[in-house]
Amino acid sequence: MGARRSSPPALPFEDLPHRRVTRTSPSREARTPSPTHSQPDLLDWQPPQTHLSAEDIDAQVLEAVGFRPASGGAFLYAVLDLAYARIIVEHGLPFEDRLVFLEAKAAVNVLAELPPEQETGILRVRRRLIQFWLETHRDGDKSCYVLVAKQPSEG
């Protein structure tokens, strides 16, 4: 049993460095996707706004009989069916209906043209609170405002 073992053969590349060269891996910043291609945070997602609450826009229903608008341009008026005006105050002002708002003088003129037996209500809102969602339209020589849905990023 006395087989003698020989020394291990010499490595063919003894002059190479013994330390392993570390590969350069891309840094964490280089691996993060660019902001243009990043996925939005689904927990921060907000559904599109579909209506404005009556409290937020200071909405009130006024009777058409004996209507006297406030002086100045602080308010806009929508001449509507009385029952529908009350529903809006209860449930909020929907964007999908594209309601038409008038200034005080134009609202008085529209009321004068309606038959007295018609149950008409006037929805009064504070102009500065809905200004962002209004588009100006012209009906002949009269200006009116139409309520439209806009997201804050569109403004």
C-alpha cells in the first residue's frame, strides 16, 4: 500500500491573478424604470369627478314667483323644473347633464317668457365655486355658461 502519490500537476496559468475580478452590475438607479414608463400607484388613483356637491358650490333652490336676483355677478342661475332643481340640491350637480347657467339679467328674461302655471325652480350657485367647470357659450347676443366635466390636470 505504499503507493506514492505525485504532487498535483501545475496549473497552466500560474501568472494570472488569484483574486477574482468582480463584474460591475448596473447600479440601482440605472435599473429603475424611467418616470415616463413607470406604473402609476393604484392606491393613489382617484376616480373621475362626476358631480359637485351642493354644499361645495353653495347651491340653493329659489322659487320662480317673485324671483329677485342678488345684485352683482357673484351668482349664476339655472332655470329648471322645480322638482329637478330640488334633486340637484339633494344629490349634487351632475356634469353629464351639461346644465346651462345664466347671469341674473338673462335668468329674469327667461323667466318672463315661461308660462306662469309651469312649476319652475331656479338653481342658484356661487360663480367662483364652479368657474373651473364652466365653458362660455353664446346664444345670439346672450352669453351662457355650460357645466362640463374637467379634471384638475386639464385646467
